[in-house]
Amino acid sequence: MADSDQSPVFQIQRVYLKDLSLEQPNSPQILLEQQQPQVDINLALAAEGVTDGIYEVSVTATVTTKVGDRTLFLVEAKQAGIFEIRHLPNDQLQGVVSVVCPQIIYPYLRAIVSDVCTRAGFPPIMLTEVNFQAMFEAQQAQAAQPGNGNGSSSGIITSAT
């Protein structure tokens, strides 16, 4: 391919588990509890430029399971991917990084969280499907509202150092 070719490029370079943590701070005593635990799940999305046309996108799931006010277990997993994305207008680039890349990464994250819970001796936690398109559109709508923000541009991509 010649350097003058400006055709859009999207390629998955690598998908990998970037970080994983499991904590059971109140075991073994809390394992004897008969109460139904409360499960709280939070997701976070991050992206940054690694080098020209190369981006790392990550999705982090934090699963906190409590019995009363005591933690039964806490799982935090960050699944990431490296993507080559070139020759796209910025508005399309933001959509690819905020929607397409997380959709590729997320199934791996769901499997990791379920597997870690099972290996820790608990029933699997199945993360629900996520509509990254709706999340992206909500973020864009919120950023477009007057008075929102601090003067900085909205977007998920941060520049490479």
C-alpha cells in the first residue's frame, strides 16, 4: 500500500487482560453467612493514543458483592485491546473507539469476571450486555449541553506521550 493511500484502516492488533484483582477481605467467616448478597457492578471505559494511528482501549468491570455492610468479594478486571485506526474523520474515530472497540473487548471481560468468581468458589457473575452505542450517544448529548464541561474538549481519546 502506498503512503498516498488514504483508505480507512481498522485492525485489531491485540486483545489482552491488562489487570485483574480478587479480594475476599472477610473470609472465611463471611462465607458462613446465609443472607443473599448484594451485587454492585460498575463499568469504566478508557482509551488513549499509543502512537500515530495506534490506540489502546480498555473496559474495566468492578464487581462488589456484600452481605450487609461487609464485603464478600471484590473483583476488578481490565480487558484491553490495541487497535490500528487510520484515515478516519475525528467524529468517526470517536465512535469507533467508544463503540466498536469496546464491543470487541467486552465479551472477553465478561468471561474473565465469570471465571474468576467461579474459581474463587462463588456462583458466576454474568455481566449483562452493554449498548456502547447508547452510552456514547448519551455522553455526546451531555457534552453538547451548555454549561457542561470546563472548557476542555469532550472525547474519550487522550494523546500519547
